[in-house]
Amino acid sequence: MRASIVCLALLLPVWTLAQTAEDAPPPKALVGRGDPALVKAIRPILAEKALAGARVSILVERADGGKPLYSVDPDQRLHPASNTKLVTSAAALDLLGPAFRWRTDLAATGYADGKAETLYLIGGGDPRFVSESLFKLVDDARFNGLKAVEGDLIVDDSYFTADRMAPGFDDKQQDSAYRAASSAASFNFNAVVINIAPGEAGEKPVVRIRPDSGYVIVENRATTAGSGRERLKVSAVADGDRTKVIVGGRIPARHRGVTVRRRIDHPSLYAGMAAKLFLERAGIEVKGEVKLGPAPKKRRRLARVYSVSMADALDDVNKLSNNMMAETVLRTIGREKGDAGDWTAGTRVVGDWLKKEVGLRDGFTYVNGSGLFGETAFSARDMVQVLRHMHRRRPTMPEYGASLAIGATDGTLRRRMKDVDKASVRAKTGTLNGVVCLSGYLTFADGTPGVFSILINDFPGAAWRIWGIQDRIVQAAAGISPGRVR
């Protein structure tokens, strides 16, 4: 809701850096400035050993503007990890709008009497094109008369460029589902579900793949043990255009089974082979192969499915921190507002938006949409400027704020902020090795809205210790009553 401006004279606190001997920070301590009570409350938190040698950028302000309420080196640019998604999602809502939708088509050439000479799966960049979406697409085509495909099923993924991996994703060679590739024809977040169940003692376990389209090659090296603990290792590697899943180790005969997800290497082929499987399940035989290529302009559309709205898609991007979706959103910005569906165009458009619309100063680095690895760098002030810009935007602010995790309630904050009033914090987390960040909105004790960003890099210990430190800083900030800007 738009914050009203109170035109009464308020007694504002005097912004100061406490300087008495009793209150002076220890040597080399992180120094906070701002509201004296907040400086005093946060000082011992910043002095904890978990932050020894860390680089920190913090800024707390009213959402409506005014002097900073608290800051620590707010202009220092650090890696924001998944706080980058705050930038990507804000730009998407501002540039494309909360009602933007992607579309996916099934179309045919040489179509007569329910038979297609060639069938085309035409990807339009939908980042949430999942099994249910594909089922509906196929079922609609069947309902509209499709009975058989005499030739090939061709996947047209030309809405984006051929690049599949975001800049920075190759910094670490991991098969984790959170490092999934991106394509205009994506499917099930470009990851495969692998279920391993025990067999008879001494035999190989049973490995099941979902969807079992033939795209994934399984190499089962594991054994079923008579007793003991589960010691399975599941890895996924590229095998040409397909993905090989290697299962090793052991699983006891009485174990209930293990289910894991791994990224796949060629999303468009993965989607195409899944489409062929779903067509055949619907009784529509595809006699040819799955191939890649552009669909001709002259074609007959048999079915179309639309994605959820941009606003709904961003719930997954921010609450669940879905990297693949964030990268797809960025590529969509490049395609719709730039000159290509790639990262070069997307980051250029968003970078220009940050400078011209949000007012960020030169010096920030924005290399991908998710903040996973790479050389991205923003300051706490940069993040607060983005948050404040969106706070003032209509009609995008409700969707933007709603996309963020609620403290102690859902998303990546469901187990955090236990000591802060529920629903008083909506924020985006971000975690990499040596990087923990938190930025978002909060409600102060007097009911006025605030914005904050806490970026921490190069700390020596475990991430969970930094989560606790951030939560306590937010708790302290939420406890003050700064009033509204006159």
C-alpha cells in the first residue's frame, strides 16, 4: 500500500557515531553509523568471531527516503549471491509487466486427416514448462484431431540463442539441479528425477528415471547390501547431447529408497524426447526421430499452452531462489527489450535500466540473472535503491513484495527470523561459499516501512552463523521507531 506522507513535525533522532570511550568499538571492528540506539544494539553483533576478516556492506533506511538509519560501508561492492534475483525480478516486472506470459506451441506441416508429416514443439521460453504443461499441450493437440506423426518431432528453440549455460555457471563443474542449463524449450526445470530402490541382497538396486523418455543413459554400478548404512553416490555427466547418470555405492535391502535430482545437459532435446513420450502415451505414434530446427512460418498450430504470469513465476525465483528460472527471465528481457535472447542482451538492457530508471552509479557488475557464481558485484546501497524504486512503483510493487520470502513463514526464510514478528520481514536470501546476503523490506516498530541490505563476503566459518547474525541485525532494526519522512 502506498505510504502516506505525514506533514507534522517529528522529533527525529540525531544521527551520530558514538564516540565515548565506553562505547568506542574495539580496534579493527566493523563500524556502524546512524541511529545511536541501533549502533549500540548492533555493535556487539558485528564484533562476533564469525565475522573476523569479513567484508561487510549494510544499509537500513526508511522505504520513503530520508537519512540512513544504519550503515556499514554501504558503498562497498560485494558479491550478492542470490540477492541478484532482486535486480532481475524488479527489471522483469518494470520492463515486461506482471501479466507477461510465455507460450509453447505444437504445430504441424503436411497435416491431413489427423496425421502430421512433421510435428514441431515450439518453445517460447517458459521457465515453468513442466510435466503438467506438456500433458495439457499434448492432450489439446489430441483433442484437436492429431492421431499420428509420420515423420520427425522437431524442437524449435530459436526464441533464445543456442547458449545454454549462464556466464559464471562454469566456474564450478557441478551436476546439481540448481546449476541447470537454460533454453527456450525447457522442461521440468531442466533437471531429472532419479529414484534408487534396493533390490535383492547382492543384486543391483533398481534405478528409475522420471520422465523415462530415453534421454538419460543410466550406468548402475551400485549394489544392494544385506545390512549396514546407505552409501550411494549419484552423478550426472554429459554424454554427447544426452546425459549419463552414474549410480555407485551401496544401499541396504531394507532401505526405503533414495530420490535425487540432477541437471541435464541439453534442455531442448530433453524436452523433445519427453514430448515424444507423452504423445505416445496419448496414443499418438511418432514414427520419426526427435531433432532440433526452426519451424517454418507456414504451419498449422494444433495446440498452445500459456505459462503462469510473470508475477507468479517470480514467486519461484525469489521465494525458492530458482536459478534456472532467473536466467530464463533475464534472457526473455534480452529477447523482448533487446536484440537477442541471450545474456549479453539481457544484462545490457537491465544495466541500462539500473542506471537510467533506478539511478545506480557506474561500477556495479551484473553478469547473470541468478547470482550463481560469476563476477556480479553490488553494494548495499545499490540493493536498497532497487528495493526503494520498486516500493514506489505501481502496479508492480504488490507483485514484487509478494514474491519475497516471508520471515519464519515460507520460502528460504521459513526457518529464519523466528524472533521477529511474522510478516514484518519480506526478503531475499543469498548463499555461496564465503558469501551470505539478505536484502528486503521490513516494518519498523512504529509501523512505518523500511528497506535493508546486509551483504557479507569472505567470512571464515559456516554460513549458518552468518544467517543468525543477519537475523539479529534485522531484529534490532525492526525494533526502532524512526517515524515517517517529513
